[in-house]
Amino acid sequence: MDSLKYTTQGTCSREIDIKLKDGVIDSVMFTGGCHGNLQGVSALVKGMKPEEAISRLKGIRCGTKSTSCPDQLALALEKMI
């Protein structure tokens, strides 16, 4: 199992813990941020191939910020693969 502890930048969340198993996302846990929304994002990407999650999440912005928690997750997944 591959895992990564990723420090986010420019978001309310501070860190993302990601685990991949057999080439698919096994778990995602955010530290900080909007707890309910990030639980939802984590549940939605579970079982997904990282490439699919990246294509769906990369570039999403939060308000006037240049990034978002989903975008940071995409960047972390790119780093993993």
C-alpha cells in the first residue's frame, strides 16, 4: 500500500493523508477545513483511480482563492503517481 502525508497550501485544511491500494484510492483524510464537505469528497473518491480523481478535481477554486481542498487533493495524487 502506498501512502502520502501531504501538507496543503492556500486552504483551510492543513494536511491530507492518502492511501492507495492496488492502484486505487483506499482512503483520504483531511486535517482541518470544512469537516462535512471534506468527508464527502473523501467518500466520493474512495475506490477511484487517482487519474480519474485528478481529472475531476484539479483546478477547482474556493471563492477567491487560487486553489481548494479538492484541488490540493489532486496535486497530492499527482505527486503520488
